[in-house]
Amino acid sequence: MPNLVKSDSGAGRFSLGLGHLVLVGVFLVRLWALVRLTHSSLLLPTRGDMQFYNDWAREMLHGKFTQPLAFYGLPGYAYLLAFLYKIFGENPFIPGLLQAGIDAGVALLIYRICIRILDSVRSTSFRNVRLIGLIAAFGWAFFVPGQAYSVVLMPTAWFVFMFWFVVWRLVRHDSAPGAVECFLVALLIGLTATAVATILAIVPLILAALLFKLKNENRWWRILTVRCCLFFAGFALGTSPCWIHNYFLAKDPVFLSGHSGINLWIGNNPEANGYPRFPPGLRAGQAAMLQDSITQAEAAAGRSLKHAEVSAYWSDKAKTYVRGHFGDWLKLIARKVRNFWSAFQYDDLSIITNLREQSVILPGLSFGIVSAFAIPGIFLGWWIAPRSRWVLAAILLSMLTLLAVFITERYRLVAVPGLLIFAAFGLSILGQALMTKKFRTVVIYLALLIAATTGVAWPQRDPSLWAVDAYNSGWQALESNNLPLAERKLAVAYAFVPENSETLFALGNLRFAQNNPAAAHSFYRAVLNLDPQHKGAFNNLGVIALEANQYDEAEKWFRRAEIVDPRNAKTHFLLAKTFLGKNDRLAARAEIEAAIRLKPDEFEFKRLREELQENAR
């Protein structure tokens, strides 16, 4: 092991000054992106997870703080948005501003972790240590996915900061975390888990730190027991908003959220590809997917289910698949490992592409570049800087957590700060080896870099993966009424996957928006040939018939949509309009009442009921 040296107080003050530079510099980069976002059409969320959180927060503002069943989706971020909206108004800029500051804090943590790991290694000069830290920190500033997810309504920035804050606390001292620190850190982890459950990946690292750093103390087992108890007490308190609500208010035994089961099934089923590929019957988008998962589980059970039962239904399906196809599942796990390190960017929400196309975010580093340069640094850092093993453990734990479900750009984002540390460290070793003419080290580094680049850049050949960005961008353009852009994007998606039901459905919606109901009808029928239970196609075929005053045809399609999802308020509303067109006011009133029971705050539903009541007088 290399001999260690201590830095002097002047070095500490110099490091602190550079730390402030990092914090301010990265914050300005994030603020630039946020300001650009306010001048784009993407500030106000219209679909996907951003809309899911925004709508949930708005429901809380109107007094809906609890739910009749267990949370089906983690509520922490929605509660935070509701709190900010209450104080500052419903303005996405304020959450984005806070996240810009939090994300700048991630860069500061990267810098400080670098200093702590490398400052004590004798073979690294004092000046070079700070340079490595600056390279890694400003690498985060210009990491493109980090720029994107720091300014949109997503909890990713908070999660990444908390994860690496814990790593920094473990690396910062050679001694184990104290009793108070164990409790407070666990409290913060628990609160973060109410928004992003994958923060739990850091828990084994904390327990390992307690075990290894206490084992040389007297009566270490007693100290370990006390601190573990305090840790789990803090964690229980932090997660209490979820489990108290679920167990005691909703009487639905779920610890955090009931949607864990469907995530397990999406990641472990016969059609899984290591990314969030939705099996037939599940629509893309957070709110739609969650509703479809409940509908399918209840249809299979033949009754209404609590969310704990819905989660168990999907978990059992995933476990049955794993037991019955263990060899295929092992291949799937290997594919997820490959996906985690791959240069291929699978952004299931296409946030990165949309922000880049509207010049909201700056050009910069991608995951593939960072991971390729990080891998040589990992191998070399293991021997030269033993404290870097904590960083490597954090990266591997984040990866192992994702292997249970699937890989996306936002999920693997948490590993990037650690990868940047290793990338900067590896480049520093290469630079020193070149200057000192240690060509053996240069050859080893370049061999590792070539092997890493080959593995990371290995191409993805599944055409459906390449269609995701085009499909999501096409949907975004369609909802923004930018029909020419929607036409171009969806044409690209269709070229990649002409037999995909969701792409055909989007093209049908595009034709409908272009006032071409005949072409839209043709696309919707093609959707049903691929997915005979596609509720959206049923509803839209019904709307086409309704607008053509073909009321019997419209009722047929809406009834088929009702069979698939009997608790969909919009379907009952459309049936009410159909019966009103047929002058069957009694049936129309029954349907609109059913719609209002399911969604009582919808203004359009109330207006139709008032119209029916006025005509009845």
C-alpha cells in the first residue's frame, strides 16, 4: 500500500476555494439550462412522469393529501412539489431552481471525494490532486443527461445528491459513522426513498462501513448493534409518511408503494430486453401504465384489489417466469449488465433528445464516453488508491439494484459521479506516465481503454430501441400541435418498428389531428390487429363514429373500451354523449354520474350533467 501524507492547512483553504468555484460554476451552467427551458415549450409538462408528478402535486394543493388505498407511485417528490407550489405558486421554475443548486452540490461532492481519496496518496502531486477533482467535477457540469434531469420535474437530482452525499460521509473519515450521524443519514435516506426507492442501494455500503471500521475497537459488536439500531430507527422515521399512510390510514399493507410489483414484471418477463419494454396491454407513460397494471390485475382476479394485492399479482408473475425460465433469465441479467455500461442512450422519456433539439442543454459528455474512460481508472485506482474502493462499491451497488428491474438513462445516472472520478483519475495516471516515460503504464492503460471502448460501444441491433426517441419526440410534437414535426418523427419510428401498436396508435392520432378520420380509422384497426385489447384504439374509434353521428357504432366501441377498463371516467363520459345523441337521456344521466363518481373534479363532466338536468326540467 502506498505511504500516506497529510495536506497542510493552506492546502485545505485552497481546496475550499476551488470547491466554491466548482459549486458556482456548475450552478451557472444549470441555471443557463433552466432559463433556456423557460423559453421553450417543455417547461410545462404535458405527458410522462413529469405530468404524473405535477398532476399529483396539484391534487394535493386541492386537499387530496391521502388516497383510499396504498400509494401506487412514490409520493415524496409530489409532496415536495405541492409544498413549493403552495408557497411560490404553480411554477415549475422554482423546483428547477432548487434542483439546479442540488445538482451543483453533486459536482462539489465529486470534487471533495476526489480530494479525500487522492490527497493521501504519495504518488500523486498536490497540484494534480486538485486538477483531478476539477476535471471530474466539471465533467459532471457538462454531462448531458445530468443537465437534462436537473431542470425538469423529476426527483433524479435529489436522489443523485443524497446517494453521493452518503458516499462522501463514508470516505471523509477513516472512523465509522457516529451514533448521531447514523440516525441522521438514515433519516435522509428514508425521506429520499419516499421519492426514489433505489436510494436503498446505498444501505449495504453503510452497514459494511460500520462493520469494517468498527471491528478493531473494543466491544465492537455492542457499538455496531447500537448504531445499526439507530440507523434503522432513522430509516423507519424517514419512510414513515409512506408506511403509516399505507398500513394505518389506507389499511393496505405496502411499505413504500404498490407499484414495485409491476416494475418487477416489466423487467422480468418473456419479452423483456433489459430496458423498460412494456408487455402487451400496458401503455407507455407513468400514469397510463400504472392504471393499466391495476386494470389487468383486477380483470384476472375478477374483483377489485387492494394495491398490495396488485403488487403481489405482478410480483408472482415475475417470480414464476424466473423459476420456469432460469437460463433465459440469467441471459437477461447479463444483457442488463451490458445495457448498464453501454454507450447506447435509452432515455424512456426522451427528455434528453427533446431538450437538446430545442437547444435547452449544452453539448457535452455522454455515458458511453464517461464509462469507457472510467473502466481503466477503476482497475488502476483499485491498487493505487484503496479509498476509491468505496466509490467502486457504490457504483456496483447502484448497478445491482437496477438488475432487478431494468436500465434507463435516468436510473444509471446515479453511477456517473463515481465514473467521472475514475475517468479523471485514469487520465491523470496516463498523463503522469507519459511525462515520466513509464511506457509500461501507458500500454496497460491504453489496452484497458481499447477493451473498455469495444465493450461499451458494442452496437444495439434491436430496431425497437432506436425507435424510442423518435416515437416520444413525435408524441411531444403531436401534443404541442406541431403536426409537421410529429409527422417526421413518427415516420422515423414507423420505419424502425412498423408492427408496433403504440407507433400505429400515435399515427392514428396524427391523422385524426390532420382531419383525416378515414386514415385514422385504418391505423386504429391495425392497432387492434396487433393488440386486441387496446383501450385507446377502442375509444378513438368510438370518437370517430360519434363525430360522424354513427351512435350505434360509437356505443359498440365505447362498450369494448369499458370492458377493458370499467373504471375509466372518460369512457363513461363519451358513452353519456353517445346516449345524448341517441336521445336516451336516462342512459346518458347514468353514464355521466358514473364518470363523475370516478373523477368528481372534471369540469367537462359537470357541465354535461348540468346540461342533462336543464333539459330534464
